[in-house]
Amino acid sequence: MRIFAKVPNFNFMAQRKAGLWVSSLLSIGVILMMLLGALHLGRNLNFGIDFTGGVLVEVVYPQNIELDSVRNDLKAGGYHNPIVQYFGGTREVLIRLAPEEKENSSAISASVLQALGAEQKGVQLRRIEFVGPQVGDELTVNGSLAMVFAFIGIALYIMFRFEWKFAVGAIAALVHDALMVVGFLWIFQVEFDLTTLAAILALIGYSNNETIVIFDRVRENLINQRKGTIYDIVNLSVNQTLLRSIITHVTTLLVCTALFLLGGPSVHSFSISMIVGVIVATYSSIYVSTGLAVALGVSREDLLPPETKEIDETP
């Protein structure tokens, strides 16, 4: 691995202002989008059964089946507004129904199979899951609290280890990365379930690790390099960590891509969220976290220990 036997000299900070503006506008756009969705004025996230509550039924047909035919059968059987989609192939169908408070899973599965004409068409039940509305609300609250506590813990850690300007940049990058992933999920209507939330929490740790590596090198160079502006120091630090970043990001992307292609539909939302998150974290660790710290005026004096005055104890 002698790709960069000599430290490269890319001027990353030349685009710092453009990067911050683009990131700010995209983040504001995602926030507005989520607010409009919460007020039922626009399209919302495609929340899975873990958060909305309801019944999830997976069935397998002996031959390819049209989704409209499945929807018509369910509506004829008394199930209004069912969500029907393929799950891995045109024979496997995933059905999501509104929660039924008075029925258990066995009764619902029998009713769904009867509505689909299982005996005549040879439809087989693969699995059924039931989540009540109260459980979905609890998962939503707990998931939100988990993200908030993660952000607070990381902010305190960076503030004590480095300096508050670095902490602001790191938290801004984490919020930016999470918002970009959520925006991608909203645009392409990828299902947002517990695995997706786990991917976002994993991404927070991944992105923070990348930011810490660059911050640590910036701090070291600010103390040791007596010449050069803050922009020169930051460019040098990013270039020194570039090879490590490339290896880390490429290997992570390879694993996530393999998981997306071979892991099956049940982990698609997790893997696609991680793929998008890793790509975004590569950018944000340079132009959001470090760029914002530079914009806040971080300097060599911020990292030097305070001077102590000697007290003359001579009488």
C-alpha cells in the first residue's frame, strides 16, 4: 500500500465555504421536508411496522403474481388500504395491514389467507408479525431518545478532549450525516424500521470516528507546526490522513454493498442507509466538521495550555 508514499497536497480548504453552504441548504431542506410531512402537508417517511404498528404478512405464490390482483383480493376480503409490495421476487409478496386490536396473529393469518384464496391458488404463509400501536409509539420515543443521548455524549466527549469549536463542528457533521440519510430514505421511500434506526446510530459512531482522526491530527500539527496558517495546517492534516480514510471507507463500502446484494430484503434498509451514510461521512468529516471549526476561528492558542504564573514565596 504505497499509493501515497509521499503525502499529497490537495487544497481541501479552498472549497470550504461552498461545502458549508451546500450542506446547510440541504440540511434545512430535509428539516422542512420532515416538518411538512409531520403536518401532513407532504410525503412522509415510509415508516415500517415497528413504528406505525400493524400486521406484517409475507406470503409466497406458486407463480408470478401481479400486485394489483393481491390488493383486489384483500379489499374484497374486507381489508381496506393494504400496503402490498414484492419481497425479493415476483412470487414473494409482503402485505402490511392496519393493526387489529381484537384479533390475534393466528386469526389474522387465517383471514388473510382466506381473502387471498390460498387453497385455490396455492398461496403459502411464510411469516406474520404483529405490532400494536402502543408498542410502535414506544419504539419511536425510545429511538429518538437514543439519538439525542448519542449526540449529547459525543458532544461532551469532544468538548473535553479537544475544544468547544471542534465540538460544534463534530456535532454539526453528525446532524448533517443523519439528515442526509433521512433525506435519501424519504426521496426513494425506503422503509424506515428498527434496522434503519440501528444503521443511523452506527453511522453516528462511524462518522465521529472519522472526524476524531482528522481533529487529532489537526491538534497535533497546530501545536508542532509553528509556521503556516490554519488553512495550511488543516490541509496538511487531511492529506496526512487521506490514505487511512480511503482504506477505511472502501472496505466499509465493500462490506455494506455485499450485505445489500447478498443479505436479502430484510437488511436492505440497513445496508443502503450505511452505504449512503459512509459516502456522506467522507465528505462531512472534511467540509462540515473541520470546515466549521475553521470558520469558528480555531487557532493554535486554543490548544495551548494556559500559562501559570510562578508565585514568589520569599518573605
